[in-house]
Amino acid sequence: MTGRVCFAARRLPLVGLIVVAMFAASKADAQPLRFSESDEVPPQVDRIYAKGLQFLAKTQRSNGTWPDGSEPSAMAALGLMVFLASGEDPNFGPYADNTRRAVRYIISAQNSRTGYIGSSMYAHGFCMLALAEAYGAVDESGAIEGGASFKRSIGEALELAVRCAVTSQKKNRWKAWRYSPSDRSSADTSVAGAVLMGLLAARNAGIEVPDDSIDGALEYYRNSTAESGSVAYTGGLGGFGESLARSSIATLVYAIGKKQKWPQYQWALKYIVDNKDNEPSWHPFYARYYLAQALFQGSPPTWREWNQTLIEDLMERQAEDGSINSSMGKTYGTSMSLLALALNYKFLPIYER
């Protein structure tokens, strides 16, 4: 068996050098899944992930984007995180060019004056998260395909993105975010989750993020979480209706934001544990992406059980070319599925407990 050596030595100290299995013989697919805290990554995970990486690498355009998806910068961000999440070396490994193309596109899509990336705060949040995970990991000293270099460093782009998010939040009555950075009177817990996770990742990477920005956004979630564990969509305790995705987002931001002692965290966590098998028909890949992280942070035993079901499901869903189709296209379905699966590698800093 060959080994995949993580590039964590190039990262911040919080990430240690990890060695994970890369690929197993094809007969390993028939082996039963085994999970415990000390077990290695099951070979089925490696096989699904390897095939998915090959699909994304093959279908990526030379400019770093993918052919499907309505928001190119968001898709580039998701793809970038997929390439980083399993421990492949982004500088010398087989996907180094893919990684750099994605970084290059995200930076090129950023407004150099405002720091805004993409055409919605959803995209901005995911791009900020991806840049934070790439910061300190991707070597910027070399040229990328075509001889072009980064317009600005990853750190500079990330600082600009953080400034945009913080400036937008200060203008918003809810101290959160909606679709546009200029939204002042409305916010929602879905968009806010993407932006807040980007800010938390940037702070973890060593970028200065004001405490009152993090605290204000977490307070918005606290005011939006009911004792049932349901999380409102917009504005305080109005607009309820059960949503596994929103309760998962709340659980995750509470955990990463170190608010596990809040009763709202316990309410949201109980909700997702009790409803983890009730996959929504509306945006199921999005819900899985957040549910995987929330369970991993909040209830490791529940995550291991749910994760086994996820692996079995993805083994059935994945096509021969490595893609996993969704109503939003193969790139989105593959990327969100692999990122949900990437918790098995525990490699991205934002995926650490």
C-alpha cells in the first residue's frame, strides 16, 4: 500500500504531521467498514475520495473553474477545499496544478478595493473559508500554469475578504449577513453560516478578526435558536420551520465558536442527533455537508454511526467516472459529498475538534 503524506508541516502549528492510507486494492471494497477512534481511514473512503478527485481534476477548466454551477467562485472554493482536505500535497502532489488554478481564480474574482468575492455573500463565505484553509499550505513562490502568478498573496486576499465581511456586518441590524454585502435590514442563518465559518477559519489561520464580529454573529444564532432545536431562517425567533441544515449550521458555529456551554448549542445538537436520518429532499447535499461537521464536533459516536451510512450511500451513488450527481450538477454533488466524507481524514484545520 502506498502512503499519502500530509503537507501539515507547512501549516500553522495546530496541525500535526499525519499519515493516512492512500489507496487500497480493489478487493478492499468488499471489506466491512470498521470504525473506532484509533482505526485508520477505511479503504472504501480512500477509494471514493480518489475517484472523486480524479473527476474534479479532469473536469476543471484551465482558469480554475468548473463547467457547472451558477457561482464559479463558490465552486472553485469547494473544489479547492476538496483538494486540500485529504492530505494530498498541494505544492508537489498530483493535484498541485488544480489547487493553484482554483486559488488563482478565487483571488482573480475578488474586488481589489472592497474585498468582495463572487456575486453573493454565500460565495464570499465559502471563498473566505477556502482561502483560510489554503493559507500557509499552498506555496505561492512558484508560477502556476501559463506562467501567471497570484495577483495578491493568499494572506492579502484573505485579509481583504475578512474586512469585507466585517464591514458588511457592522451595517447590518442583525449583526449577520444576507445575500448582498450591502443588506442592512435582513439576515439569514444559512448565508450567515457560510460567512461566519469563513471568519472562524480565518481567525484560526492567524488573520485578525475582531472579537465583536464573531460574538455578534454567534449572538444572532443564539437569538434564532428555539428550545426545540429548530433554528429560524431570518431575523430572530421568527420564520421557524424545521431544517436539518440550519440546525446543523448552528450546532457547528457554536462548537467552533467555543459556545458549547450555551443551552442553545445543546438544543440544536439534540435536534440534529434525533433527526440525522431524516435527510431533506430540498438541498440534501448542503444538509449533509453541515451535518457531517456538526456531528463530528458535537457527538463523535453519533458521527461514526452516521458516517458509515454515508460511506455506503456514496459507494452506491458514485458513477464510474468518479462523479456524484446532484440537482445542481456533478461538480457540486461531488464536491459537497467529498467534503462531508473528508471528516474521516481530520486534516483541514476547520475539521479539527
